[in-house]
Amino acid sequence: MSKFKQSFKKSLFNRYFAICSVVTLATIMIMGGLVIGFSASYFSENTQEKLHKNAEQAVEITVMGMEDYGFQKIPVSTVQNGYRIISLTTESEIFLVSLEGKTLLCSEGENCNHRTFVIPEDVMKEALSGEYDGSGTLDGIYETSHYTVGIPIRNGEEVVAVLFASTEATDVWFFIMDLMDIIFFCALIATAVSSIAIYFVTNSMTKPLREMAAAAKSFSTGDFSVRVPAEGEDEIAQLARSFNHMADSMADLESVRRSFIANVSHELKTPMMTIGGFIDGILDGTVPEEKRKQYLEIVSEEIKRLSRLVKSMLSIARIEAGDMKMNPTDFDVNELVCRTVFAFEQKIEEKKLEIMGLESDEVLVKADNDLVHQVVYNLIDNAVKFVNEGGIISFGFEQKDGKVFVSVKNTGEGIAQQELPRLFDRFYKTDKSRSLDKTGVGLGLYIVQTIVNQHKGDLIVKSVEGEYTEFTFSLPASDAKTLKERAKRRSSEESEK
């Protein structure tokens, strides 16, 4: 039983259904109470209004009868018959009392119980002063509550008697009881209908949430294929769409994670196997002594490759975790490119390459010098690797809309169009690069893109197979004040010379 209660409390459907049902039932009860109250009030006022009219009719009959005798005598048979007719047709009692409160004449005849009682003094006083209108037992005359109206009989300005008309007040309670039965029956029907409607509406509203909960449970086991139906434009549909979008992102992230692990494992496994095999061969004497130096050089290259892989992975981890904080400074990116090109002088001479576009004037940017150097180094390294023998590597610098655009272009075989979208993925290497670049691990361009994005810049690649490949990245240009001060300093230095 305790488990059921706990489950009931935890279920959003049950809670929402219970709340709606309670609110609906409470509303019906309040509305029923208001209807009963207003109906009872209307019934009471209506009864009293009719009683007042009956009393006025009885007063007219009394006055007409007494006028015939100069108000000195009451024509009993005539007046009493009039009282009896009014009493029968309206289910009320009509009786005439003296100024002392004693009953003189009654619609019930000689056997009425009014004659054994005297009208209370306070009631008489109120009636004599104008009119009495109240409810009660008239100090014991009636056993149950009655509505009573008292109107004075006048001879000119002189009051000669008081006429009372009474009817049972219990009729209103019978009316209320009947009305309560009707309202109770209607409330049962309304509660049943509303409960059914609330059940289906609540079930419809909470169904996507239950599906999301089931999908989230699947996600915890590594299954990201489950999706939640999203129909309509309400908040739950929007939540479902956001949930599905999150599921897509998680699936992509999981795919990248698995690919990353697989690629890292592969990239680590290959050089480790090479290193282990050559060293074992040297140790057990399988490798001749005259070839040991050659194999040790290969081992050294593989170790350097592992070092580059670890360094690249650490750089990515630091950048993505936000641990690599940028230190923006104003510097000449053209000078940085020139210094980096000189670092590849030996390879450039080996391939007999022509370098173009470095004659540009000073190009100032506001960025992190070390990070931008890594970008430039990776792009030039790629250009040197994949340029054709005796080819051209050209550089371009352009300032526009507060940004500086730097391009690195090399002639050669180029890159296939279908491979361009995946060029910046981690560990991705094109088929051509796999044959030409034996030392790379496919992280260079990913690092380049990450650094450029951190500078709020863009990285664009263009390529035509058999002709060229061009990478262009943008950086924030130095502000106008810095440019002005730099130009003023250069002008001063030139004038001193």
C-alpha cells in the first residue's frame, strides 16, 4: 500500500488528474451552494411578497365590511368567508386582532388556535406603527416557523384593528432539499464527465513526458536512437523538439567520441608496434648491428610522431576546456608569416618552391601571438607537404570591415570537393594526404579551426583538383588608435634615419 501511495505521489499524471478533479468538484460544490443560496433567498422573498399581497386583499375585504357599519361592527360571515377564500387559494392563515393583540376573527373559524394566544407586544407595536414583516412562531402561536405580515386597519387616521397573514416557512426547506437533490445528481454527472475528459487530456499532456523519461533511460544505456513525437506548437511540443535536438547532438557527440577513441587508439597503436618491434629486434639480435642505426632513426621518428600526437591532443583539450587563455596583443601578422616561412627554408629548397606575396606592408592584428603562430605554422606545413615539386606557395593579406584576412595558397593536386566538408574533423585525412603525409595524425586543421574560432574569426578552404588549394583565415584588426600610433612611430623612425 505504501508503494502505491509513493507511486501515486510521484506520478505527474496522477497528481495533475487529482488536482483537476478536486478543483472541478470544489467548483461544482461552490456553484451548487451559490445556486441554493440565491434560490432560497428568491423563494423566501417571493413567498413574503405573495403573503403581503394576500394581506392587502384581506385588509380591503375587512375595511369594506366595517365601513358598512361605520367601523362599529364587523360583519363576521362576510369577512370570514373572504378570509377563507384567500386562505384556501394561497395556503395561508388570515386573522384579525384587536389593538390588545386578541384574535377577533380567523380564516380557520371558531376552532383556530389564535384565540388562545395573544399577539406579542413587540409584534403589535411594530404593526401599529406601520407594518410588521417577519418570521418565527409568534411567541408560541405556531409550532414551526412561519412568515407573518401584519397591516393595521384604519378608520381615517385612527387604527381600529390589525390584520395578520401567515404561511409556513418550512416550504422553503422542502424547496431547498429538492433543489439539493437536483444539484447533487447534476454534480455527479458533471464530475463523471469532467473526470473522463480530464483523464484523457491529462494522459495526452503527460504522454510526451513519459516518452521523454523512457528515452532518457535509453540514453543512460548508450542507445541514442529513440526520438519523441513532437506534434503541435504548444510548450510540450517545443520541449519534445528540443529533446530530440538534444538527442541528435548526444548521438553525434557519442559518434565523435567513439571515432576519437578509435582514431587515437589506432594512431597510438601503429607507432607503438613499430617502436616495440624494432627495439625487440635490436635486443634479441634479429636486427644486424650495421642496420641498428637505421632502425633507431625510424624509432626516433615514431617517438617524435607520438610526441606530436600527444602535444596536439593536449592543445585541443586545453582549448576546449577553456584552460588556454588568450593574451591578445597588437603585432604584425605579415612578419609572423615571414618568420614561419624561414623555418621551412630547408624543405622549400629541397622541393625548389617559389614563395610569393610576402612583400606586403605591415598588417597589424589584435590576437594571441603564440596561438596565431600555431595556425600559421600548421597551414604552411600543409602547404609545403602537398605542393607539387617546383610549385608555388603564395600568401595574401587583406583588411576589410575590422578584420584581417590571411590566405595561404599552394599549387598541386588539390582536394576533392566531397572531402572539403570533413577536412576540419579530428583525425580526418584525405586519401591523398594518407599517401603523401606519413607523419601527420589529422589534428592540425582541427586545431587551426578551433584557434581561429576562439578569435571570433572564420576559416575558409577553396580547392580545385589538379590546380591549387587555398586556406583563408580572419583575425580582428588592430583598432584605429593603435594603427595611428604605429604609423606615427614609423614616420618618426624614418625621419631620424
